[in-house]
Amino acid sequence: MKNIIQKCKEIYIKNKIIIVVLAAIITLVLPVLVPKSYFMGIMCRILMYATLAGSLNVINGYSGQMCIGQAGFFCIGAYCEAILATRFGINFWIIIPLAGLVTAIVGLGISLPTLKMKGIYLSIVTLGFSEIVRLTALNWESVTGGPMGIKGIPTPNLFGFEISNSKTYYFIFLAIAILFIFVTKRVVKSRIGRAWLAIREDQLAAKSLGVEVPKYKAFNFMYGAFWAGVVGAVYAPYVRFIDSTFFTLDEGFNILSMVIIGGQGTLVGPVCGSVIVNLLTEVLRPIGEWRMVAYAILIIVMMWWRPQGLVGASDSILAGDKGNGKKLEKSKQKGGGAHGVSVRS
Amino acid sequence: MEYLFNQIINGLCQGSIYALMAVGYSVVVGVVGMVTFTHGEVIMIGAFAAFYIFQAFGNNLLLGLIASFSASWLIGMFVYKVCYERFFNAPRHISLICTIGVSMLIKNLAQIIFGPNQKPMLNVIENKFFALGTIQISLVQVIIIITVVVLAILLSLFINKTRWGISLRAVSQDKSASYLMGINVKRTAMIGNCVGCGFGGVAGMLLAIYYQTLSATMGSSLGMKAFSSSVLGGLTDIRCSALGGLCIGIIENLGITITSASFRDVFAFGFLILILIIKPEGFASKKGVRP
């Protein structure tokens, strides 16, 4: 497994330009080659969830915070778009960054009370937050339409082109995904990204070296929330009807399972996870309700054998404590029952 | 005014159930040393076990209590084996994600086995009301509060007086030191986890009796409420988290008198966020109780 990934990496580094050009051509020509709307629908889903999982990966994988309620941010972005477009008739292209900004500000509000505490508080607060958002969307009828949802969200328009079906919408999702990966790559390689990685590996050490931990953590959270909001804003006119049932906790767990299965802490990971989970969804359609059970088992198996995910960052703390594990095995071999239980403070 | 008093009584009753959940949660967190997401599902399993026992053997409250306790105990063993035993030395987030996976697994399996719809709970306790002046208390509420108090006293005896309880406390203070003192740390941690889960299961049964409904998806918000209550009490302090549960119950019921009942969960989580801003260490003023 490790060797295969290593070899793939080597091949990629050697023929970087050829592979990127090839991938670009394939993705651009795909709607012409396979013009079936069913297939394009799946492609749209894959791209959308790749961006969404990527935005969660920025939070979970790069700075080691645990956010679970990504569906809440997704919900805020989608409702933002729907309300602004139907009530005020604002242009789709203006709403996208606007929705992202609103979501980022909400994200800041969520992360503020938990900045000084360890990850677990953040995860439960995000979980509760996701439920709060969904319940508010369900009950605040004058703004969100309550259980009836918001109907007839106008489709976007680009230079006179009406973008209404999945074949044309594919390009919007593609553009968002490419933009996300490009920007995130730049951010991760910058000073900010290095600060995030330092926080993930050892918060105390990062602090002692002069990294302003709360500031970077808050920024990290805002950045992830921003992209989730953007994807939500793009998603709303695609389905043309939204209500609160799209954004349950299961949706959040779905996104989380993509990040975990694909791999945390790399840019390829969430894309990979999105492809796997969405294809699995199509393959497993006959078993219906057992699908979530399959995801759950996949998550547990992933945590047991490869905690950083399929193509995750294997040289990080996400991959578990390798040194300690080896010691444990040795002590087991020697002492039989010596478990060597020690607590990491 | 009358309405307000009745709401406070309702809040007390509900709060005592939350207190039971929170006590279970803090036992789990204290002894195992890792935070769990499966508590809501454990609560749900307890409720369903009691439901089927009531259906099969009639309205015997004690039998239902034992059934829900033991069913949740078994689930607790499963959770321990899958999520904790391998990961005592690993970074925390691994076991955390593992508990999320197990929680998804149990929830969806329960939806398949028990059916996705809400079920009406049987009328285990007859519907009687006592009037104290203008305030009304139902028999259900009285029995629930008595059950919770008795269980809390039993737990406190178990933890303070028995040999197992002493080793539980030792493990929750320092795992390696208690390992050196000859305590079987892994087994003790499992027992602690199972006791906490069992209390959660009993709370689930009481909740199902109180609301008269139960469903496979009831767990997720309950688990979060258990967490909120035990954060309010300092996360590992058992007595304080019981107090936290009472507080959350009363605040919820006062909140829904102001607005509508559909905002119930919003109040619980909003209160949690507020607490984390103002006084993140909860009622327990001990330093260093952060997990």
C-alpha cells in the first residue's frame, strides 16, 4: 500500500506538467464525451463534495481541530444564496463571495469560545451548532420558509448563457473545485499554512516558537467555513429547491467520512474520498439503508489500520504515534501481559 | 405564575434524567480519559431494551431498569473494545473519530432493526396527579425523581466504598501509577465505561417513559445534552455534572415557555456555548480538569 502511493508520487513529480495538462483536457472534454445527464449529475456531486470535504480537511487535517458540523456551514451558505437571490434578486456571482463571508463570520463566532481549549470542545460545539442551524432553518418561517423550504431559486447566467442543467453546471463546480485547490495550495505553503501544521503537530511547541495559536486557529476555522459557504451558495441554484432536510447531521457525517476515508492533511485526500464515497453510493444504491452502516464500518476500519486515511499525510501526528506503538508491541512480546498503559497529557 | 412553577417542576424532572445521563458521561470520560460520541446511542439502546421488555413481560419497572442497564452495559463493552482498548497510547482524535463511526453504526443499525418511525411507549406508570396547592406533580415525575436519586446514591456508594470503585478512582487519576500498583487498568477502564453506559441506558428508559415516545434517532441530541450537562459540571466531576444536568433541564423548560417547543435543543446548545465563553471550567473549580 505504502509502496504504491510512493510510486504514484514519484511518477507525478517526474511528469508533473504532462499529468496536469492531461487531467485538465479530460475534465474539460468529459461533458462532450459522455453527455448523459445521469453521469454528469454524479460528476457534479463528486466535485461538490470534493470541495466540501476539502474545506473540512483544512480544519481537521491541517490544523488538527475537530469540526464535525460542516453541514451547518453548508446550510448557511445555501440559505444565504436562496434568500438573497429570491428576495432581493442579487446576481449569483456577487452572492458567492458574500455567502462565503457570512459563513466565515459565523465560523469565527463558533470558534471563539473554544479557542483556548483542546479540540474536543470545538467538535461538540460544532455538532450542536449544526443542529442549531438546522432547527433555526426549520422553524424560522418568515425568513427560511420553515418546513416548506425555498422554491424557485433562479439559475445563474453567464454572459447570456443560461446555466440550468447538470451538464453546464459541471463547469461551475469544476471552476470552484480548481479555485479551491489552487488557493488552498498557496495558503498551505505560506506562513499561515506552516503555522497550521505546527499547531497540528504540537500546539505547545508552536506556541513557544512564537506562533499565535488562537489567531491562526480562528483563521483556519474561518477559512474552512468560507469555502463550505461558497459550495453551499453554488449548490442552492443547482437543486433550485432547498429545505432543512438537506442539512442533517448525517450529511455532516457523510462529509466527515469522505475526509477520513480519503485522507487527512493532503489536498488529494478529500478528492479521493469524495470519488470513493460517491461511487460507493451509486454502487450500493440497491442496499439502500445499509449504506450508512457500510460508511460507519469503513470509518472504523480506516481508524484501525490507517488513521490518516487512504492517501493522507502519513508523516504527521494524524498517522498515530508510531514510536509508541512499536514500544507497545515490543513490551507485549517481552512481558506477555505488559500493556504499558500511559496517558498522554 | 402557576404555569411558571409547573414548568420549573417539569424542568426538575427532566433535569434529573439529564443528570443521570451526565453522571454516566462523566464516569466514562473520567475513567477512560477519552471523550465519547456514542453516549446518545447508548441511551437509545437502553430505551429500546426497556420497551421490548415491557412489551414482553408487562409493566414491571424494575425489570425494565435491569434490562436497559444490562443492554447498555453490553453496548459499552462493544464500544470499549472497538474504540478505546487499542488507542490508549495513540493521539486522541483517533479514538474520537472511532466513536463517531461506532455511533453512526449503532444508529443506522437501530434504524434498520427497530424501524425508522417513532414508537409509542407503553403506559408503564399510571397517569395520576398530585396537587400541591396550585402546582401539579404527576406520579411519573415523582417516580422518575426517586429512581434518579436512588441510583445516584448507589453510584456514590459503589465509587466510594467498594474495591472496584476505589480502583476506578485510581485509574481516573493516573493510569500508569495505578498500573504499577497492580490494578488491571484495561479491565477497570472497561468496567468504568460500562457503568457509565449503563446509567445512560437507564436514563434513556426514563426519558422514553416521560415523553411516551422513543425512536432510533433520538440519541444524537440527547448525547449532546449529556455532554453539555457534564461540561457545565466540569466534565469529570460526578456531583457537579449532576447539578449541571438539573440546570440544563430547568433552562430548557423555561426557554420553551418563552418561545415554542421546537426550539428546545437550541436552548440547550446555546447555553453550552454561553458557558464555554463565561466559565469554561464549569462548576468544579479544580484546575487541570480539562481533558
